[in-house]
Amino acid sequence: MALAPRAPTSRPVALRGDYGLAGRDYAIPQGWEQYGPDEHELWRRLWERQSALLPTHAAPAFRAGLAGLGVDGHAIPRFEAVSARLEAASGWRLVGVPGLIPELPFFRHLAARRFPVTVWMRRPEEVDYLVEPDLFHDFFGHVPMLVEPAFSRFVAAYGRRGAQLASARPALLRPLARLYWYAVEFGLLRSDAGDLRAFGAGILSSRAETRHAI
């Protein structure tokens, strides 16, 4: 049975995922049939309001990647269907996880081009903010950029290097984590037109962060 990791927060956070179902690599089935109408409705609400911001706030590669996933936002997507499209585009697949997972299995998943996606949805009162990543953050925020070849190669290389350092030189994981934080989670770039645009998941999965960052 896998144990829940310690959340990287300033105050202790009790992670809500069911880690008892996870194996050594922390992978679990998505369990799509267990999502209820309220969760699908919350997904639609989040999808619609974030999608409305993309033309003026998101990097072109993010918008193209989201379109390439073949999902319309009407319901929580099935990982198997998205993985088939993603693998054809860039060699990646999605793997369900109960939430935050420890560094070494996380790096190993990335190195093998398996992107961990939390399987549970936030509660309605958390529509604007939640402490730990949920399905919407992981899927809407991270997965579209994996369609982009250069970015997907970077994330896989990041996973390989992270797995090496976690085993041999764990002291170097701090700057590696900083790289992930300011690129993958909160990355910004200049478009060809000179406009500031977001591609980081921590920005583009949150309406407030998207508006604030740009």
C-alpha cells in the first residue's frame, strides 16, 4: 500500500486522495463511472470560464494542444481516450494518481512519458482556489502542452534527470523543483506578436491567476 506524501506547503495539509488503492508507482484506475452529475457540471463550469480566457491569455501552443486532445468540456474526459490521441501526437499517456505523489515515482512516470493526473474533482466551494492539485488542474493545466513536441521532450528529460538526482544527489532536487515551478507550473512567454502569454498549469487552470499573471 502506498503512503500519502507530505504536501509541499507552509502549513500541514491532509491530502484527500485515497492512497490505499495505489501501488508502488502510485498509479490507480481513473474510475470514470464513479463521477456524479455534480462533478461533471463543475467540470463544465471550470472548462467554460477558463476556455473563454485562452484567446487573450494563453500561449498559442497551449491552445493548439488543447484542441488536439479531442475533448469538448461537456464532461470529465476518459483518460484512455485522451491517451490514445496524446500517444499518437507525442508519445505520452495519462496515468491516474490519488493526488500529489513522492518525487521519485513522479520523475519515473515523466521519464517514461506517463503524465500523472489526479482522479478526483474539487468541491464547488473550491471553484476559485484549492490547496492541492485536482483533476481539472492536472488535465486542463498540464496535458495540452504535452502535445507540443519540444515541451514534451523537455518534460521527459526533466523526469529522467530528476530520477537520477533523487537516487544519487537529492540535494540538487531543490533547484530542479524551482525549474518546474517557474516553467511547467507558472511559465510565461512572449508571443511572436510581442504579447505576454501563459503556458503554465498553475496559471491557466485558475481564472484569478490567469488574469493576474497577464
